[in-house]
Amino acid sequence: MAPESREPLDPALRARLLQEAKTPWRGLRRALWLAFTASAAVGLATMALRASSGDAVPLSDLGIQVGALVLFSGLLWRDRNPSIDDGGV
């Protein structure tokens, strides 16, 4: 019995599969980074509104929110698509 000849894979599908093999779970990671960044931004905005109304905002809480915003936005930026953002490098 002769083996059946396979049709070659679509180049776009092959490239997408290779990219997924190099960076697994990328979509889920990016969704988490985006959700955490948005949460930190909302928390920081809430603290800014509280401070503008005259309430005391502890400096440690403010530092945590700023740190979270910087950390998660940095992770989101780092996890970008290199073929689009870095010119394919």
C-alpha cells in the first residue's frame, strides 16, 4: 500500500504555527497583562480622585499602584509581536 501524498501546508498557517510553537500561550499572557495593567490604572485613578477630594492616601498604597502599573505595562510591552514592532528581528 503506497502512502498518500499530502498537500503542502499553507505558508501563512505554517508561519502562524511556528510562531505559536516559539511563544506558547501568548494570547492568554497578553490578556492577563492587559487586565492587570487596566486594574492598576483604575486603582491609581481612584487614589488620585480620593487625594483630590482631600482624603489621605498612604504613600505605600500609591507606590504599590504605580509599581503595578509600571510592571504590567512593561510586561505587556515586552510581550509584543517582534515581527511587527522590531522589524522582524
